[in-house]
Amino acid sequence: YYYAQASYRLAVAALDGSFVTPCKYTDVCGFPDAFLGLTEEDGAVSFELMDFKGNLLLSSKDIEPEGELSGESYYYSYADGLLTVPIVAGREPSKWSEFGDDYEEYCDVYYVDLNGKAVLGPYDAACSFSEGLAFVRKDDVGFFIDRDGNNAFGTTYSGYIWEASFLNDTAIVSTGDGRDRLLDRDGRVLLEGESLWRYGSDRVIRNEDGSQLCDLKGNVLCTLDDDWWPLGSKPEMLVRQSTPCAVKTFDGSVEYSVPNSFYIFSGNGLTLADGREVAFLAYCNNDDPDASFDHAVAYDAECNELFRVDMSAAIYTDSFTGQAHLVGQPGASFFPLDNEQKPIVRATEVNYYNGLLVASSELGCSVYDASGKLIFCYPFLADD
């Protein structure tokens, strides 16, 4: 989520620096193979669904459901040729009024195809189809539907809408008895507990008489406690965040206390130029464990030191590719580093998207490829 001033307008740009759309949207939602531009003028909401070349796929003026569109972007999702479209059904006083929200709106949500036809719905809430199924809510219960709108498992659940998308043929749901269950594609229960939540794409943490890290078949990989917790999903290690910090393997065969460290991050698969992989990155100081930060040290899975950088640093992950990148953070500046730990650019904000580095500063917004080559830059120009 992000929050923009009402005077802001957004545009979508291509990698050659050209604009795909005019700078006219009040919000933009990105999906795997399309994006949605929302515009709100004088209380009226409209949208345009486009592919990444700027071709119009669907406009709000061409849809079959009639009524007032919601301007809340979280209602909209798109996959497999179906867009979830929220029509405002009513409003009621907000329980969050002390934070400035005067009312809450509730909607009828439809699945609309690219011809504008409402093929499924309405539901109280609906998420996009994932692996052939979608989780919806109707009359205070949730259930999975197939593309024909049938209740896929003949069962209802009490879970919230954002909990229950299928990933790797599994989904987590909450039920009326206050327990969570991990389901397979046939609705069979693989794992249950007082609470379940995903850890990475192929692990689940279960709370049930303590905490356990499990795989997607329900097998317990290791027991967790207040001191030891998973350090990412690759490699499979546990971390103790203390002074100094320590790491160990799931089976306890390797345990290492990291000298002068006071916090450890997962390497998330960060790979160096010579092919070596970073298992974890430790924030360290030279001698005094209570002193301020001094440097960051990278280690491999055997706890061998790979390199160190003389500044604060963190691992950033590309939200599309999952590739890890090292970013130095001295003070208020950010220095994305290449795989030889050399700075690419100084920035005040850094993100990685689909193999590209997007760096913003007071001078402009620049986009670089993986090698650090500048692709294009938009300078920030203002009268004040």
C-alpha cells in the first residue's frame, strides 16, 4: 500500500522511458500480465485495464454491472482474463473514525471478463483465481470456487479473504472452530493447528503446543522457541538474535556464534560474482558489543566469512524474480552494490523490479539493469 496526496497523478512508463499512459491516474494496481489505472474525479471512480504495451483491455464504461465503483484498490484483482469489480452496496459508520475514516463501504464484487460481462458474483469479497481456484466470501462465510462458480470443496470457512490463495497446490484457511488448516487442491487437510502461516513459498509455521516449522506435506522439520527462529528458507538454518547472535542448522549439527554481531539477516540466495552464495548477513561492530554499528559481514552456509562492507547494509529481494541484492545504507542514503560489492548509484529510495534497479533521489528517478547500466532517468523538476 502507499498513500498519495489528492493532487498527485500517476502514469505508467515503458523501459525506454516513453509513457505508456498519460499522467492521469489517482492509483495504479499492478498484476502479473496487466495493470489497472483508477481515476477519481468529484467522487466518481472509473478505471482502465491495460496490458503492458498500453493496449486497452477493459474500461469501466464497458462493464455490465451498474452502480458506483469503489475507489479502494484492494478490491481489484486480475488473473486468467477475469477482473474483480467492486460495486458499492452501502456505507456504515467506521469503527476507525478516530483515525480519520468517517465510514466504511461494503461492496458487491463481480468477476468480469474482458467483454465486460459479469460471469460470476456478486460476492462480499473475492480474490483473483490462483491455480484454477479463487477464495470468496458471501454472507459471512468463505469458500473456494472453480471457474464455473461452484463451491470447489463443498465446505465453508471463516477465514479472511487475503489468507486463502493457492500457492504450490496448497492454501491456508481458518474455520469456525478457531483453528487453521492447510489444504491441498482436493480440499484435504494436510496440517492443522491453533494458527498457521506461510514462511516462504514452501514452508509453514504452526502454533500448536509451541511452534514448529513444517513442509507443505505437514511434516515437522524442526521445533522453534523464543530464542531460535528460521533464518529465511534458503539455506535451512535457525538464528538467535542476541549479542552476539548465533546460527545453527535444523538438526543442530552446525552452530556458530557470530563475533561482535547484534543482528542477522537471511542472504535470501544472494550470489557473488564467483558463484558463491551468501547464507546470512550480520550487523557487527569491531570490539564492543554495546557500541554503535560499524560494518556488515556476509557468511556462507558453513559460516565462512565471504566479505565485509564498511557501512550498514541490507538484502533487498526483487518482488518479481526473487533475486537478492545487497544495498549499503550509510546514514540516510542508499548505495545499491553490484555482485563485487561496488556502489552503482547513491539514492534516497531503492527498489528492485523484474531484474531492474529503480533508484530515486532529490535529482530524479533512474532505472538501471542488473549490471548497473543506466536505462533511463526522469529528472524531478519543480518551480519551488
